[in-house]
Amino acid sequence: MDAWRASEGARQKDLKESASTFLLLTWEFRSVNRTAFVVSFALATLPVAATAAIVASTAIANGTYTVKVVKVVDAKHVDVVLDSGQEATLPAGRPYVDFSKVQANDQVKLSLIDGNVMVFVDLTSH
């Protein structure tokens, strides 16, 4: 009988150790899951505006667009934001197209052909 009690006590001790090991591992796993969730949530909620889509001027379809000027790079290049939120640097398509009189935050209506500005008009009165 004493041998049985000794073996039963050893078995219960093993079960308690196993249970505590299981609880410890479960807690560690939950901590990892919580950390992963917090990191994922933080990355998912970054402002969308911070990741503005910059596109090549040749990727924009031919047509007439009203855009907002971000900055004038030089007399032959202008950085704009389209209504869709895409940002692009547009080159002048003809020798007489000159962006030197355009300013940042101006609204400009322009015609694009193959990614080049063929003609534009500044809609902002100065």
C-alpha cells in the first residue's frame, strides 16, 4: 500500500508540474499573439495619406485633367496631385510650355499626351 501511495503521489506531482508548464506555455503564447496583434493593428492604421501613390507620368491615360500643383521643379517639370490622390512629376511636352509662372497650391487644367503636358492653363488668379 505504501508503494502505491508513493507512486500515486509521484504521479500527482508530475501532473501538477505538467499543468504549470502548460499554463506557462499558454501564457507565453498568448503574449506573443497579443504583441503580434498590437503590431499588426498599428501598421494597419497608419495614415493612408502618408503613402501617397507616386506614378510615372506615362502611366496616366491621355486626357484633360484638373490638378493641384505641389511644386514647380523647374520651368519644364511640375509636381502635381491628381483628383485620385496620385502624385506625378509631369514634363513639358512642347518647347513653349513653361511652368515658371505657376506656384505651389495652384489649380491647373492641363492636357496630357503620352505623359507629357501639351498645353495648360492656370485656374488660380494671382
